[in-house]
Amino acid sequence: MNPLIPLKKAIPLFLVALLLACFAIVCVVQAQSLTPSESPIASPSPTEKAALPSPAKSQTASPFGRSRVSYGREECVALPPAPGTEIDSGRKDDEDDLCKIKFDDPNVILCPALYSTNPGTDIYELPTGVSRASFEQKECAKATGRNAHFLAKYKQSTSCSYTPAILAYGKVADALKIHVDVPAVVYRTMEQATHKGVEKMAGVYAHDLIKQTWAGLVSQMANSNPKVIKDGLLYGALLDHQGGIDHHPNLNHRGPDPNPAAPFLASSTWAMATKGSEIRSQIPPSLKTLGQMMAVRDVGEMAIIDHILAQQDRFGNVAKKEKIFWLEQTATGQKLHSVKATKANKPIDGTNQTTMQYLNANHIPYVQFPVMVLADNDCGLRQNSNVVQKNNMVQHLRHISSSVYKHVQSFAKTNPGDLLEYFQNQTLMTSDEAKGVIARLQEVASILKKNCDNGTLLFDSDPEIFLGIEQIPPKNCE
């Protein structure tokens, strides 16, 4: 018998084993080499990093989005709520409505945003009887006041704007149950060819700095910058416009750098928000002064969410919408109602009567005043230029809703690994950005709890408490 025969039979088995071992090593190396895409946003500060554990990302990341709609190659994705939280029902409906907008719909028309240094696309419903060419020539040339129904805004990561920040705001707002309105937003892609017409108009109608920032976006697209282009498609955030949004007449204060928040911090509203005595002892409890109390609540909630999401550009961009408020007597006592002023002359659901007709017919007194809207959230996650954090605004708050306090504490106790996976996978943050958000969430919860424990934080900012309809709830700092 040839002594080499057993060896010849063993060689193929050995080679197969060797190949399998090499394949396993290659897979491990590749897995370890995967890193998040680079971001222009700074990493968390050493303090933020020290406050964080180092949670491992979930082995099986959840699918991107809670629902998606495709239009050819384009895609619209509505995001799920953050771990352990629920989506607001109104926001869910608004997100679903945003995903019904087709960029190539003959009744939809796109214009360049000419009022903001962060270039974006304004989306309108084309008015009946108006040609597309006429609208583009006459209306798209205007910076504001275009004569059409404003549907949505489309923004990308360019200039100060950053898609992950825009996507995160609504989800964190829902998690904290803040009362201030944050417009609905969805992830959206767009064919570059569709955007070419908007770019062409921007080249003609934009001027000065806005023209320069538009040129910057066009250059990024031409170079297939992964911040704005993925798989050959432009991607970004599609936001609900929420008709009637404008700058807040009393709260929109901005100063020069290095501290644009200075005039805001000197305002009477901020002074009330940081005073220690009860709000209702400072102002006569009536509908006429309800607007001042609600402004105090709004600025406190703005400080909390802007601290967590490292907002750089809020001051000078504090928005508002007009709302109507009235009290109604029920079997269990008085109840506070409200409606957007833009809807007050539309029929109440299930009836042919408008809100204004109902109020006038029943001789019910009402007031109208502006309430804050956090509409411009694109310059978030600026971790080295967090204006709210640098001014210690959360530390100085003295009035808060007990519900918001409770939800801040609860959200801060969410498993860090779950939050890390969520912010990376759903809002597209880098690992460092997500860790920074988690650290600042825990920091805000700690600050509020400390002030609650020492008695300087009062749970009295709900309008029902101010109006005497409800009592201040028992103190519970947990």
C-alpha cells in the first residue's frame, strides 16, 4: 500500500478547514472595522463622556422606521417613538400625512427657501387655475408671502442644518410630554433630477449669504457628499409647516455672539420663570393674563429640550402660533379649551358650526394670544456650542409642569443601550452624538431632581393650576 494515500485523502479536508477559519477571521475583522459615518458635529465633552456608561449596541438593530411609503426610488419613512415612550396621536397623523406628499404630483410645486441661511425646499399646493411656470416665476421669486397653501419644508445637512437633529426633536418632545408644539417630521429622499429645478430657481432668486449657502448645498450634491446623498438620492427631513407659524412677538430675543441668549435672559418672562414664588401669587388668575403664565411654562420646556439636543440657533428663531382659549362649565367643574386660531372659523368635527360661532352663540368669553412653537430645530446636536447649557438655563428654572418633570425622570432611566441603538438607527446620529444626548438627558434629570429636593422647583406651571381649576400636586421628586 502506498504510504502517501492517507495523506492525500487528508489534504482536501485540511484545506476546507483552513478556508473556513480564514473566512471567519475576515468576517470578524470587517465587523470590527464598521464605524459610523463622519459628522461635522463635535463629540461629547469629557464631562458628558464621564457621565455615560459605555452601552453596547443591540446585536439586532430594529428596522428603520415604523412605516414607509415608496414613490419610485424615492422613500418616505415615519419614525417610531423612542424606547419606553408613546407617539402623540396627533403627531402620528401629521407624519402619515407628510408621507402622502408626492413631489411629482401635478398639484404640488416646489420653491427654494429664500428666507433662511439654511437652504431648503418649500412645498406648496399649486393653486387652481395657476400654471406651474407662472407660479415659479411670480411666487417662487418671493422670500415670504407666497400665494399658495404651504404644505411642508424639506431640509438637509448643510450649513448649520443637520438632519439627525431635525428627526430627533419630535421624538424627544413626545418622550418628555412637553406642551410646546414641535412640528411633525419624517425622513424623506428625493431624486436629484427633481431638485435641479429648485436649485435653478435658487440661483436666480437668492441673494447674498442665502445665495452662497445654496451654492454650498449644490456643491455637496455634485460631489456626492454622504451627508446629503445616499444611493444617488438626496435625503433629509420633511417637516410639517403648520400654517400660521411666525416669530414670537415677546419671546424672540437674540443678541450678538458670543452669547445670543443674553436679551432673552433679560426678559420679564425669563425672570418669572426663574423666580421662586408661586406663579399664581404673582399674577391675578384670569384668562386675560393666562398668556404670560403659559409663556413661562413654554420657555422652561424649551430650555429642557434644547439643552438635551444641544440647540445652537434658537434665540432669534423662537416661533409662535395664535391660539384661542376659553373656559366652559361642566358637571365636574370648569374645563379649559383651546383651538388654533387658523381653525377657529372651520366647522367643528361632526358639526356645521365653527368654534367662533359656538363661542358667540353661547356668549362664552375667550382670549387669543401667541403660544410658542419649536419650529426651527435644524441647528441641533452642536455639542460645543450649546447655548442653553452654557447659560445654565435649566439650573435656574423654578416652575415646571409635574407631568414634564415626571417624564424627564422616567426617560432618563431608560436603558442607555436601547437609547443608543434608537438614536443611531432611527434618527441617524453618530455614536458620539447619541451618547452626548443621553448624557445631557441624564444631566437635566439630575439638575431638576436636585432643585426639586431642595425646594426651589415648583410644580405649578399648568394653566389649570394658574386658573384655580386644579391644585398644585403633592411634591414627588422621584
